[in-house]
Amino acid sequence: MKDLLKELVNVPSVTGYEKDIADLMVKKLKPYVNSIKIDKIGNVIAKKGSGSPKIMLTAHMDKIGFIVKYIDGKGFIRFEGLGGFDDRTLLASKVKIHGSKGSLIGVIGAKPPHVQDAEEMKQIVKMKELFIDIGAKSKNEVEDAGISIGDHITLHSEFNKLIGSRVTGPAFDNRVGCLILLEIAKQIRKFKGTLYIVGTIQEEMGLTGIRGSTFAINPDVVIGVDTTIPGDVPEMKEGQAPVVIGEGPSLEIRDAISVIHPQVKKMIIDVAKKKKLPLQLNVLYGGATDASVVNLIREGIPGGSLSIPTRYLHTGIEVLDMKDVESEIKLLLEVIKEAHNYF
């Protein structure tokens, strides 16, 4: 599965530019489902089985990135974020700008510290103060290279294996969710009902794709697959984030905008206990996922999110444990088989 995850994270589909990852998802899902389509706004919707209940398993396909905002006369490129970034992590990063003539490497620069005064040195360099240098000497040279306002930009970071079952790389949020959807489609056998496997667009910019796809499917239950922050790194206070990597998936009881539906919570906890599968419980005060808004769609759809604990989210060096991925796949396979007893 590590090779598949590497393939998924390398697709340069940031928020709003999901076509390439959608096409890859269709290609890999097609052999294992009864039908599949890309809807009008770019969501991938696959269907397997028939009858009730209608179970919707969803993961967003987009990853955070940037967009070209302005090119100055000297050839430096200003940019805006597509999704949320910690500005402290950006300076001195490598990026790829995806223009009309292909992709170009650039580096994120800022005013040198050698010429900053004491007060400036104390401040975090904000995104609006950063720029991208591709080596160009003028605006014309940038444009001749095929770069224009509105082109998307990705962090240029590599997937690498760490010690044991842990890996690092960009865009585990949420290409690991895409990986889990693919494995569920491949491995699921006998179950009652209809399984909808949905890859959504623009989660990182307003939970956009989930709304139309859920409205169209009108499922009985939605389970979102995403990532969550663990609290097992230095400088985290006890209780800030109780989950850890390597101890199983995290059931998100509460996030910034919603609380898990009680029946979804009961179903997942019951199945984990019955099958003796690892499960962590998490209460968040920040962040949200696609599953957070399904209770607002139609007359309200029961939903909840099952997440992979991932360190250093929204950077190019995210870290997760593949054992958690395997555990979540096993749990979701059993949940799908038991869903008819709950919905």
C-alpha cells in the first residue's frame, strides 16, 4: 500500500484543480464497482451493491496548495493559499508551479534577515510577505515560461519511508483517505445494501464537494475518511489531542462545527469492540471534515468521521503509521457489513 500512497500523493491536484486525481481514482476504482461517474463539479461517485441501506463512504481528493496571484516586473511571483497553512512552515520551501507549458520548480523567499531590524526579527513572516523565485529576471520571462495568474502551485516534497511502518510526505491529508476508499472497493465482498464510494472536491476550501454529492445520493449514513492531529509530539499539553499514531484510527466525536450522530458513534464503537479492532476516541475544538456538514443536507443525514492520526498536518512532511491505515480498512469493512443493523 505504500507504493499506492506514494502514487496518490504525487498527483498535483490542489483544491479546485482535482481533475488529475479524479481521473486516477476512476481508473483504479472501475474494476471493483458496478458503476462510476464524475459529476458536474468533479466529484467521483462509485456504486457497489443494491438495496438498503445506502452507505456513503467519502474522502476528499484535494490537497492544500497555492495559486499565482501576481507577477512583478522583476519576475518574482506572489501567491495565495488554497487551504490553510501555518505561515511559519513556508519560508525556504521548494514548490512546483503548474503552468501551460508544464511544471517549473521554484523556491519561496523573503526579505533577508541580515537587513531586518530587531522588531522585524521577532515577527513571523506572513504569506503576503513571501514570494516565489523561479530564476526569472522579468515578468515577461515568467510568462514566456507558461506561468500566469491563476496557475496552481504545490509543495515540492517527497514521499519517504521512516523507521518501521511509518512514512512521511505531503498531502496525506487526504490522499490516505483516497487510498482507504480504493482498498475498501477492492476488498469488500458480501454486505447488505448499496455502498457509495465518493471522492469529493474542494474540502479544503469550504467543504464544497460533499454537499452536492450527498444531496444527489441521499444516503442513510455517511462515514467520512480523513486525517486528524495526534498529541504525541513534544510541546503538546496532556489532553490537547488524546490520540497517538500507531494505536488505530480516531473516531471524531466533536469538531469545530458538529458532533457525530449518536447512531454512527454507536455502530463504529460496537463493531470495533466486537471484532477487537483498535479505535481511539477524539474530541476536537478546531477543524472540520466533509462529514461535519452532512447533517445540513436535505432533512439531515447521519454522519461521522473516522480519521488517521497524522503528525505535522498541512505541511510537506506529514507523518503517519501504515498500521493505522490497515486497522481503519479492517474496521470499515466490518462496519459496512454491520450497517444494516443500525440504519
